[in-house]
Amino acid sequence: MYFIPICNELKSKLKWFPGIILDIIRPIAQGAQVNTKDLKRILQDVADGRIKPNKALKRLKSLPYEDLGFARVDHHRVLRQGFPEVVFGQGKNPAQIVAISQAIHAQGSAVLVTRVDPDKAGDCRQLWGELLYHPEAACLALEAAEAPEPGRGLVAVVAAGTSDLPVAEEAVLTARLMGSKVVTVFDVGVSGLHRLMAEREVLEEASSFVVVAGMEGALPSVVAGMVDKPVIAVPTSVGYGTSFGGLAALLGMLNSCAPGLSVVNIDNGFGGGYLAALIDHMD
């Protein structure tokens, strides 16, 4: 909060000092680590008329982060993208995961840590018991201090088989943390299309879809051919030898002839859930 007086001083001297700048700065000030020299220079440039408010706003969007020594936590991501930084847990030790998570949550933001195995999750929770482990999604999570803005529709997460569920559950958790209402339709792969057709009412109700499939990856094309809403296809590494760890499913989805279908990377349930939630929150 130490740089808010800078803004107030400028505003008291210059009645035209743009309120939008203060609207941006106040939430940043609540705990974010900002270079005060940079901030004061930007504000002084606005006050002196050297730069326009829109240009100053653009600069402010890249300022604050917290340097933990081993990681620079991007506290400003909520302002830029609407959701805080998400932690990729694979390759990080429990102490690093907890330190980053605590820094994020200290700003009142939700915490999501993906790719966390049960042993590492247990070690993380010993260090910080507030983190909740979701074994079905292999994620650690903690809700924001305030509930996120609710989405405007319904996100349907559709999975071909039971083996695809860990990736699908990652998508579910991500979208829900972002404020979307989520419905799940599981084990409806193309080898038994009557199972998918039985869920036609849900398909008609949803406003966006995350469709998760391994093997040959055909399910997203089928769903996209049935609905008039965006479909995000998520290939999984599930399958026999010639699936090449999900590459066959990925290529099948990329080569789909069904319109309205986009594709994220192999096993990227987080990416699929995030994109669906962004669509769900669009005006």
C-alpha cells in the first residue's frame, strides 16, 4: 500500500488525473510486489502529459510480480486474464509448490496446482494443510477468498472412457475454480454411440464442451457434428502401441472435418477446462 499516496498526491494536484489509473493500481497494491520507482515514473509521466493514460495502463499490466528467488509469481495475471497463475506441479518439490501457492493465495486468489502425484500431495499438505488434494484430477487446489464471477452458461465435460477420466477431471476442476457450472458425461466413447445419444438433452443444454478421448480420438468429431456450440478436444495418451502416447488421437482431432472444434495438447485437461471457462464468461 506504500505507493497509493503517490497516486493521491498526483490526484490532489491534478484534478484531471485519470480515475482509471487508480482503479487499476488499488487492487495491485494489496500485497503485490511492485517496483515503486517504475510506478512513480509512469504516474509522473501521465501527470506531466508525457504519456497518455491508455499507454500507462498498458505498462501497468506488466509490472507486478513477487520474486521468491526460485520463481517469480505473476500476481498481475488476474487483471490481465481474469484468473491467477496456475502452478505446474510436475518437476517442482513440495516446498516450492507450497511457497508459490501461499504467495498466490495471500492475494486472495484461487490456487490450482496440476500434475501432483499422491506422495507429493501428501508432503505438500504436511507443509500447508489448507491445500486440498483432488486425486481424481491429480491436482491440489484452494478456492479464492471471494467466489469468482459465475459463468453465463453450462460447460459439459465429455469423456470417451474410464481411462480418460484423470484428464477429464482436471478439466472439470479447472472450469469450476474459474466459476463455471460444469456437467459431466463420462464413458460415452464411439464404440457404443447409443450411450452418447442417451445424453442428448445435456448436449443441447450446454454452451461449450470439453471432449476428452484417447485411442483413435474420434469422439470430439462426433460431438462437434451434433452441436452448434464450441467444442474443445483433448487427446489423451490412452491407447495401444500405435496410439504413440496420444499422438494418433491428437492428429485425428486436428484432421477433423467437424466445424467448431479446437484442439489442445495431449493430456492437457487444464487447457481444455480453462478455454471452456473463458468462453463461458464471454459477454
